[in-house]
Amino acid sequence: MTLFGKMEAEVEVKVSAETFHDIFSCRPHHISNMSPAKIQNVDLHEGEWGKPGTVICWSYVHDGVAKTAKEVIEAIDDEKLSTTFKVIEGDMITTEYKSFTAIVQATPKGEGSCLAHWTFEYEKLNENVPDPQTLLQFWIHCLKDIEDHHRTQLPAAQA
């Protein structure tokens, strides 16, 4: 069994690709307002929102357990509409993974919608650690929360 892995998922969301990219690259701290049952808080530890090298800390509930993940934003690609996060501290790194990188990318699909693509690249601490399938599902559910939040905001924005 290999300790290195890669998982990917793609889901259509009714949010423009540019808005979606802006949320993850520049305003991840707003996700707690869009998906409060899953994301409790996103704190800035060093750097500046929207800049590579920024360090942020997520407080979230995954599989019914409160967890944290400190991440550095490794890259923001405004042309490809992608953001790369590398986990540097937190529950995942201490108990399951030696390294964990998440890349989220938005691809325009039509007016007001996009394909949100998640890629996880990781190295497990040992063979007994499962692949992060439930974490991938967690983020897919968060994407739907983000979509629902933006859909409820549209009438107010158009008024």
C-alpha cells in the first residue's frame, strides 16, 4: 500500500467562477458565514488576505469532531482561478498525514455558474490512515452551502 495519494472531485455550483475564486483566494474568512455548521472560523495568522504566503487557521467540524488546520496559501493563480493551500499544523498533520495540499479551482461553465474542482495531494503517516474521502465530501457540502448563500443574496443585490 502506498502512503502517497491524490484525490479529486468536481461539482457544478451556481456561483460565477470569478466570485468562487475570490472567496477562496481573498475571502476564505467569509466561508464561516456561508457554511456556519461546518466552518466556525478562519483566522489570519500572518500575511494579508489574497496574497500567497499568507498563513490562516481554519476551525471546522468534520465527522462530528471540532478540528483545526493551519495552512499557508502557497499559490493564487488569477488566470486559472485556482488557489493552493498547504496544511502546516493542526489535527490532520498530527494524526493522519505527513503532508497535505488542497487545490481548489473554478472553471466557468455558463452565466453565473462554474465547475469547482478540488484536488487533494497527500502523504499518509502510515498504512492505517484512510484516504481523505470524507474530507472531500465535507468540502463538496461546503460548496453547496456557498452556492445556497449566494443564491439567497441575489435578490437583495439586484434590488
